[in-house]
Amino acid sequence: MKNTTSVIDQIRQDSSEATQYRRQLAALAAIGIVDFSLISLFQMGYIKKLPDLPGKVFDTEKVNSAKDAVILGLPDGVISLGAYAATMFLAMAGTRFRKQSRLIDVALGSVVLGQAIGGAQYMVNMATVQKKVCIYCVAGAAINFASLKPLVKLFKRRD
């Protein structure tokens, strides 16, 4: 048990630039997990109605029940949850396993970039096809776009 504690202590006390960027990515992913947990529970039928902002343009139910909200036969909320969890996992793994960190960071970058591309694509879909907005999806896209900044900094660092 002492070995586990020392690993956690090492990670928590790591003040390297790379670890700071990985922590930022993990924090954004954690917010995404909260956001997309709500969407997923709605898509699974556990939550019957999610609150919407006032206005005719906002329709979370329509957006998250649409044919476009299914990827690989699964609701997209659950897929996004998996991507956010993978982001957190890879951010931690990159910090923990320094010798493999560049390879892990490439995998991390792939997930984060994929999320940002997916978010952009879905924003266009909401605006042009569905003509309705899901505020939870907009928040998710904003999280995905915000994740690009620490990702770019992670790859530009010089350590």
C-alpha cells in the first residue's frame, strides 16, 4: 500500500509543465463527464426531461433523440462519456509513465482532437439540419474546443 501512496504523492507533487497541461485536460474532461452523464441518462430514459433555456430555438429533447444522435448504434452521449474518460486516463498515464509519455500524449491528442472535430460537426448539424439547440451539447463542444489550448501547449513544450 505504501508504494501506491508514493505513486500518488509523486503525481500530485509533480510541477512539470507537461503535467500541468495534462491536469487541465483532465479537469475539462471531468466537466464533460458531468455534462454528458446528464445527456446519457436522458438518452437511456432514466431522466425524462432535461431543463432547457427559454426560447423556441432550444430543444434538448429533439436534438438528443434525433437520428444524428446515434453513433455506431449507441447514443452519442455514452460515446462522449467514454472519450472523456479516456482523456482522463491518458492524461494520468502520460504523467505516470514518463518514458512512454510522448506516445501516450499522441493517443491523448487523438482523443481530444476527435472530440473537438465531433463537437464542431454536431454544432453545424444542430444549426443546419436540426435547427434546434441543445445547451448541454453546446457546453460539451465548448469544453472540447477549450481542451485544444492545453493540448497544443502540451505538444509545444520543450522538456
